[in-house]
Amino acid sequence: MPRAPRPSRLIPQQPARKKQSILGRSQPRNAKRRRREGKRVWPGLVWFTAGLAGMAGIGLGLVLLYYQLLTSPFFCIKDINNIEVTGTQRFTRSQILEMAHLDARTNLLALKPNLVEQTLMTHPWIARAELSRHWPNHITLRLTERIPVALVQLEDLYYIDKNGMLFKPSSPSDPHDFPVITGLSRAQFPAGQGSPSMIVSQTLDLLKFLQDNPGPLKSSLVAEINVDPERGFTLYLSGVKTAFFLGSTNLPEKIGTLTRVWPFLAQSGYLARAGRINLDHPQRLLLSLREVNTSN
């Protein structure tokens, strides 16, 4: 007899139901949220865009207004006499206005005072320029010109002012009735606006004393000042062949001594015969006489 089949130990199971995807179940809810957020964002974007457009319009309006003011005849000088120029001696009024690019059409709003001042101060004879605007159509231009006190012999002749600044090489059209300082080097003049060296300061002090001296050694009669940084100063006067050695100390006292004995030197003929007078000795003068050639 055939055997009966053994009962199966496997428990029949029902097919499991597929769980609904959480993502699928939340999708409709997220879509609604996005639609609600979109409805809130759009008004903000519209207002932001409108604000930008309004600001751009205001900025454009201000630019156009500023342009209209720059070209408005109300702020133009109109009359060239409305420009006051002071402090000029070497230049004429028309030359200054031409250098500054100022005329009756100049608009005070478009004018840049710093640029005008810097343009004028590029000229070597102008030490300082100051421009003031008086609304709506007046200008004051104040200038300070450089005043040379001497010429300095370097690789060329240069003008030097009272502050020890070399500001311009000499040219044929410039005045040349100044004492010439020799014996100095370029290294003794600092670049830019630095203070002059000690020997340059001493030379300027000597020049200042000669300017105030009413005697025969006044600066208008001094043709040359030779500077030796180690030994001192030697003066050469116009029309006199004698060299006057002063040394480097007590210069006012030595010039005062020479002023007192000058009449005696002139009357005795020593000025005409002396090649060198040394004043760098206390209580005496040392004269070196030139050789006089006599011919039969």
C-alpha cells in the first residue's frame, strides 16, 4: 500500500499587503505646501522689483538733475571780472587764468578747486595756490610765488629760495641779478620737501645777513659765495678782484670788521692790489697782494 504523504510542517501564509509608500502618501501634502509658499513669495518679489525700479528711477532723476545744474548758466562765472587773482608779481592775470583753465563759461559746480591748485603749483615759480568759490558765480584765487635769493652752480645754474629749495634751472628769459653760490653738490640738497643740510642753512643765513647789511658787502654787490664745507666761505664782490675769506664761524663779526676797515683799504689802494684778504684771524687781517707786472 502506498504510504500516505506526510503532513507539511510549513504554515501557509497569506501574501503580505504592500504598505503604501510614505513618500507617496506625503506627496500631495508637500505639493499643497509649495503652492501656498509660492503664493506668499510672489508678492514679495513684485514689491522688491518695484522697489528696485523706484530706486533706479530716483537715481536717474538725481543724475539728470545734477547734470542740469552742472550745465546751468546760473552757476557760471559769466563775467571774467568775477575772478579775483591776488599775489601775482611775475605773472599777468591773463596768464594765470590761462594756466588755471578759467574763463567766463566756468561752472562753479563743475569746478574742482584741488585740481586747479595742483595744476598751478606744477609751475616752478608758483609755491602755493588757493582757490575759493563764492556762490553763485565768484572765484578768488590766491597765489604765492617763489622768491629766489641766489643761484646755485651745480651741473647747471639753479634758483634757490629762502627755504633752501632748488626749484628751477635758470633760463635766458629769467632774471640773473643774484649772487652765485659755488662749491656745493647735489647731495647737500635733499629731495622733496626735506630740510636743507647744515652747510646750506649756513649759506642762507649768510645771505640773509648780507641782505640786511647796509655797507659795501650788501648782497646786491656780492657776485659769488664760494662754499668749502671744511674751511668756510669766500666772498667775491662785483667790480673787485679781491677774494674775502671769512672762514666758517662768527661771520657777522667778520663782516662788521671788514665794513669798518673798508675805507682804509680803498684809500690805501689795498683793494686794488690785494688778491685775497683773510678775515679768519682775531684782531687782524691778512692780505695777499697780487704781483704787479711793470713794463718799460
